[in-house]
Amino acid sequence: GAGVSQSPSNKVTEKGKDVELRCDPISGHTALYWYRQSLGQGLEFLIYFQGNSAPDKSGLPSDRFSAERTGGSVSTLTIQRTQQEDSAVYLCASSPDSVGTEAFFGQGTRLTVV
Amino acid sequence: GENVEQHPSTLSVQEGDSAVIKCTYSDSASNYFPWYKQELGKRPQLIIDIRSNVGEKKDQRIAVTLNKTAKHFSLHITETQPEDSAVYFCAAFSGSARQLTFGSGTQLTVLP
């Protein structure tokens, strides 16, 4: 079946512009994570959605970052007034439940702020 | 919340030798411990995982051990090959926070 899908694959934007990154999780997966990965670095946790619970936003680096998950499925990560330091690969992952099972990653969105 | 520490950050081994990567976690309620491999330019993918009710799991050249008392777990790769070169991430799933926390990653290089 289909895996986690992210769009766009690549995004080049001018400094100061807003961007929206989309994640389509695997159907039926209740848990959804967003991570940021700078070149050669680890996975920086951004936000976590689990079912109808309030999201864990503790990893969002500033108030320019926000995320939504509509209908418990598709998620959108929005970065307002982008800065050059926002340039990174943004990865989304989903997993079936909250018990503890494999998380499946999307291919990521490579964001470049010029 | 959960805190996962991973060591070393870089590891170089000769082809055919073994590689060991270690992680510690802080939340005693953590009950699921996956390991992911990320090749250059690719997404992280699960290679092996272990639950808290077992102490060791093996899959061909890869094994994971878990010490719940000490709150640490390790990845062991035997007979390393150049295609094992990648970044490896450990993670712990906290039963209390109900979410997965990743370690900082280990860049493994297998020298031919």
C-alpha cells in the first residue's frame, strides 16, 4: 500500500515568504510526527499529533512555526516569514497507534530559503 | 519527558569487523525501542526493534540488546560491509508520554 507522502519534494522560497509543507500519513495511522533535519545533523523533533489529543508542540523552534492536522489525517506544517536558518529537510512520520510500533517516514521536503 | 542519549556520534570500522552503538533512556515507562538506518539522501527506515519484555533480539548480522534496569540498549552489527555505512538512530517509545523520542544519531563508516 501507499506509504507516507510529503509534498512538495523540494521547495525554494525567498526569505520572508510563508511556506506550507504537506504530509499525507498512512491511512489509519493515528500518530503523526514532524522532524527537521539539517545537513549532516540528527532528527530535530518539531510537533506530535496523536488522535484527538492536544498536540505536543514543545519542539517548535519559534512562533513562526505552526502545524495542523485536519480530520486526524493530513497534516500541514506552516513556516511564516521564512529565514535562511529554516533551510533543512522536513520529515514527517506516522505510526498506527499510541502503544509503541514502527514509525514510517515520508521522503521529506527539502526547503531552501534564499 | 523522555531523553535519549546516543554514543558514539561517529564510528569507523574495518570491513568485517563488528560495530556497536549504545543508547540510554530516562523514562522507566518506555517499552519499545526501534533502530533506524538512514542512508545518504534517503528517509530513515526501521532495521530492528525490541520490546521491554525481552532482553535480546537478532536478525542475521544485526542484534539489539536491552538492559531495563540500567535503561540502556545497544545495536550490534557483525561482519560489517560497506553498505552498512549510514547514519543510525535509536529511539524509545514512552508509555507515559505516548510518543517516540530519537537519539542524536551515529554516522557509521565501514572502510573497505
